[in-house]
Amino acid sequence: MLLPWMRRRLLSDIYRLGRWGQKQAERRLVRQGCRIIARNWGYTGGEVDVVALTREGVLVFVEVKTRSSEAFAPAVSAVNRKKQQKIGRTAKRFLSEFKLTGRPLRFDVITVVLPPQGRVEITHYPAAFVP
């Protein structure tokens, strides 16, 4: 549960809100049995917010979108085709660098919405896209 002053502090700083949202997403993944193997992994061509490994051995590349509201558009809509392709290229680089080719892969999106009042909404979209 967030205290009112904590919520105000998060909502006043988009970078802090983003970091907090990513931690919430990671907690959700861990509760689902995943192991976090990388955070904010990137190179000059892009970045992946979270890389996790499921109990079944599936490598999951996760894009996390944190918002204070979805009044303008759903947070998941920010992961458009161009963003998906960029994540795909970054994942390919990750696989190559760590010699993980041949593993089953999945690309997920997790949205975290922290409104000024009310409950935090965390939505996990497993296999949200194929780059």
C-alpha cells in the first residue's frame, strides 16, 4: 500500500515513477515463478526493460510501461510496431552476446498504472507480440 506522500512523490517525477513501475513488474514476474536475469539491458541500438527466465526455461523479454493515467490511450498501445521491432533487434543482440540461441522466447508487455487515487493496476500481457 502506498502512503499519500509516496504516491505524490512518484507522480511528480516521471523517472521515479518509471523505476517504481519496473520494480512492480519484476515483483509480478517473480511471483509467477520467473527469475530476473537482466534489467535495462541495452546497447546503442535499443534496450529491454527486463529479461526473465520462466520455470519452463522460456526466455522472456519484457517491455514495462508505467503511467499515471490511461485517459489519453492505453499504456500497452505505446508498444507499437516500431518499438516491437527495436525490442526484437535488442533481444537478438542479447541472445548472441550471451550465446543463448536456440532457446524458446517470448515477448511480454506489463503495464503499471498508478492513478492519483485508487488502486494500482498491473496488467501482464504474455506473448504480447512477435517482432
